[in-house]
Amino acid sequence: KKYVEEPTTILAYLMAILIALTFLVSPVFLRYVLPQYESGLKPLQVLLVGTFFISLVNMSGHFLIAINKPHYLLLIGGGVILVGILLGFLFIKLGWGLIGIALATTLAYFIYNTLAVGYAYRFWQKSNRALISFYLKIYFPFFYFTPWLLILSRIGRLRGPWPIDLAVTLVRVAGLAIISLP
């Protein structure tokens, strides 16, 4: 329990802050460092949100490998890949393009994390209430930071010149620092 639950909870909070920081800095970074990729900003931001979920699988995955149950990760992963592909096709058919693919991938990451963490958790805790409590604990940073990211990313517009865009980004990051205080 202490080798999965505690590290996963700590990682959830750290990743939420790192992803939020990257989310807020990426528009100005793409505009001035990689302008040829600026059109991919929205899919990038959707995938950044998805990395939160995939990053939380590590400890549960290592635990399942340690207890000689890695084949379940393959089964879960295979099923989730299929779901991700089907969602990707659906979202493309709906006309969502690259953002749809990013959203399908993010949803697949969420499903994979939920199933893998839940399966691993069952080896030391059988209670549904405890599992739901654990999910709430590790997903809380996601649900806390996501609305704030949407609000902070609306502060100012990045239109240049670069010193103004940098100042807007620093204000956004300062806002993130304030909401990240315990």
C-alpha cells in the first residue's frame, strides 16, 4: 500500500502543477521558439491534460509486475488501445480533427489509469468505498487545476510583441503559483 498509494498521490499533485505550468507556457513557447507548430497548440494542450492520467499508472504498473501480474496490464492496455482507436475514428467522423484524436487519447489514458490503478488497488484493499476515496484523492488535482487553467489561459491575449506576450505568460504563471499554494 505505501509503495503505491502514497507515491501515486504525491505524483498526482506534482504532475498537476507541472502540466499546468507547461499548459500555460506552451502558447508563448510555440509562438516564438517553434512557430511552425503553433497550429498544433490546442491538440498539445489536450494531450498535456491527458498526460496527467498516464503518469499516475507507473506505481500501480510496477506493483503488478512485482507481484507477477504484468499480463493484466497488457490486457487492459490492449483493450484501451482499441477504445482509443474507436474514439479517434468517431471524433474524426464528427469533424473534430487533430483535437478529436488528442481527446480520444486523453480519454484512453483516463480509462487505462482508472482500470490499472483499480486492479492493483484490489490486491491490498477490497472495499469499493476505499477505492473510490483513492480515486477522488488522486483525481482531485486534475479537477482542481483544470478549471483554473481555463480561466488563467484567458488572461490577456498573445498578439505580440514578445515582451508583452512574455508579461502575459508571467501573469498567468503567477496566478498558477497563487492557486497552487497549500
